Amino acid sequence: MKKYSVVVLLAFIWAAYYYSLGISNKLIDPFATGVFIRLLTFLILTMVMGAKGRLKALRVSQALLPRLVLIGCMGFLLDITAFLGSRYGNAATGSILLKTDVLMVGAISAVLYRQRFSGKEWGLVAVMLAGVALVLGIEPAHLSLQWADLFYLLSAFFVSVNAFIIKSVQKDHCPNDVIAYYNNAVTLVFFLGASLVTGALGDLAAIASPPLLTALLVGGFGQFFVYVFYYQALERLPVWNVKIILLLIPVITLFYDFIVAGALPTPGKLAGMVIVLSSAVAVIRLQSAGQKISSALSK
């Protein structure tokens, strides 16, 4: 169970990151948010790598460079498609569609990597998604599928594919900090371009506002630590396992909402929390039992 501690910590960090985005995106244009957060993350990564004497590691081979740039492109695409979905689609439907990345990862793992999942595992994931819907306060009557909701599915797809690209680069012995640096730098370039086209950079004039500045700082440092722990998690665990644990993010967000805003969860949301947490524990136990059996058979 210890190996899952990195993913659980990641879920707390990612929830804080999303929570800060929710605040900043209500105050300024999301493109301006993206520029500030990625720029701050760029500065943090540069200082950390510089202090460790690691900047020379950014000179990568021609074999790795295309995939590193692709990771950054996918990073921007998953952000922009989620943004377009939230602007033109159904927010309630999108909240669930974005979580379908766990199903996409499972399908990719089964088809391309021949990773086998039991019916119990698929069933527990379905139960977790239902629990997530309760946590998000989504009612079936409020769900409707619009053409713009396809952006949410695209975002989930880009997230899923990007995880496997990152893992492939890791297998070629590319350090995590180098992957993070390229990912963030490429995404920053795209956000700057989009902000210049839309005129969103002007919104950063409001940065002196304490709530906005706090949210942006949490977002910037949160993005840095997401890189650190997400890549560690992908290095240690199958993508499927990582995505399942990350379904805890909406549950943790409720906790932050209570701490920051004093918002008490409804009975329905509390029920959803219990469902998500218990299902996650059950999936981990199934995975651990399966790995023990495989290890015993290999001997």
C-alpha cells in the first residue's frame, strides 16, 4: 500500500491546484491564468534545476525531443479543450466526461499493452464514477449531451494518451524534471500565443487583488508539484492505477471547500465520498492480490 502514497499525495496537490483554478478563472480569463501559472512554474523549475546543476540535462537526444514537444502540445490541448467545453457545453455533463479518462486508459492498456482487468475491477471503477457524480452534486435530470461536450471527451482523451507518452519517455531514461520542463515550456508558449490573440493578457493587471494573487500562486506552485508527483506516480505504477486513485480529487476538493469556505457537504455528497473511498480501497486490494498471484506463478 505504501507505493500508493505518492498518488494519494498527488490527489491532494492536484485538488488544491484545481481549486485555485476555479477561483482565478472566475476573476480573469483562463488564458491569462494559464500564462501566469505556467510562467511561475517555468521560473520554479529553472531555479530548482539550476540549483541542482541540472540545466545541462535539458540537452536531449533527437530521438527524445519530438516526444517531449508532443507532451507539451498535448498538455495545452487537454487544457484548451476542457476550457472550450466549459464555455460552450454542459458543465454538469462535462464534469463526468472529464473523468472518463480512467476508462480510456483502461481500454488503451488492455488493447495496446494486453493488461488484463477483471470484471470486478471494471465494476468498481463504474461504482467510483457514480460516487464521483454524487460528490459533484450531479443529478441525472441535469445531464444532457451537446455537440460542445465532445470537447470534454477530447480533453479526457488527450490526458489519457499523454500519460502513456510520458511513460514511454521515462522508459527511455529521460529524467522527470526534464520531461516537466519541456512540457511546461511548450504549454507556456501556446498559452502566450492564445493570450496575445484573444487579448487576455490585459487581465493580469488585476493581479494585485489578494484573492487572485493567492489563487495564482497556489496554482503555480501546485502545477510544479503536480509535475513532480505525477511523474513519480507514472514511473512507479501502471497508468490505470494512477488514474483510479486520482478519482479521489473531487472528494478532496470538498474538504478544501469546507476548510476555505466553510461549506458543509450534503448527505448525497457524503454518500458519494464513502462510495469513492471504499471503491478505491477495494480496487487497490484487487490489484495487490493480482500482483501477488502473478509473482507467485512466475517463481
